[in-house]
Amino acid sequence: MDQDLIQYLGGRFNEVNERIEEVKRHGGVLVEGLRHEMHLVAGGLTMHIEVRHREDREYFDRKFEDTHALLRSFHHRIENLEQNRPN
């Protein structure tokens, strides 16, 4: 093979290798950026779930207390009716 051709092909090979390395670095940067964004999304979703869980828990606790108060009221009314019932 001609020495000039070998040098030319060697130079082209090096250019291709450099371009491949550049694309790999760029891909790595993109992957790291996406990884960071995924962590942000996961953190936001976790916070949303925790807040929603707390809100739901507070809502059901209030409903339980309301129901419990209503049952106590019914119980007292029944007791009063039974005490005031003629024999």
C-alpha cells in the first residue's frame, strides 16, 4: 500500500475515533442530565404522595370523629328514651 494512503486512512480513522468519543461524552452528559431530572420528578412525586396521604388521613380522621360523635349522640338519646319510658 502507498504510504500516503496509509497516512490518509490513519488520519481518517483517528478523526472517526475522536468523533465517536465526542458523541459518547455528549451522550454521557445527556444521560446525567436525565438522571438528575428523574430524581427531581421522583422527589416531587414522593412529596405529592406524602402530602396527599396526610390530607386523606386528616379527612378520614375528621369523618371518624364526626361519626363517633353522632353515634354517641344516638346512644345518649336512646338512653334518655329508655330512662323516660313509662313502665
